[in-house]
Amino acid sequence: MSLVDNVVLVQRDNVILRIDRSQIAEYMNKGYNVIDANGNIIQKTIPTDVLTLQAEYKRQEDEILALEAQVKELKAQLRKKTKKSTTD
């Protein structure tokens, strides 16, 4: 295994670091995500600060409500089409 194979990129906010693969857990505990050379997140850290957790909870709650409304609308459309096809 070469030295390059042992190095990974981690990012937190606008800070990108090259670290040894053996340090991944340590840096993830500090809030860093593991990224690839293109900046895509490979392993996402779990937020530990309350404000970030609250914001993520609110975002997910809003998404759930929007999806529930969409499901309700699609069910209504399906009932309407089913009712229409049975009367034809």
C-alpha cells in the first residue's frame, strides 16, 4: 500500500485537510466529513451541536409534511381517476 492510498480528505465548513486513514474516526468526531477528490461527501459526520440538530430536525419535519400532503393529493387524484373509469 502506498502513502497516497493511506491519505483521505476531510472537510468541515470551508476547511479541507489531508489526513491519514487511521485518523478518520477522530476527525469525524470533530465534525469533519470524509470527501473524495471532487468534494463529494463519502462519509457524513453526525452533528453534535444542538443548533445544527434542531435545524436538521426542522428541515426533515418540513419535508415529511410536504411529502404527506403530496401523498394525500396523489391519493385523491387516484380515487378521482378510479371513480371516473368505473362510471365509463
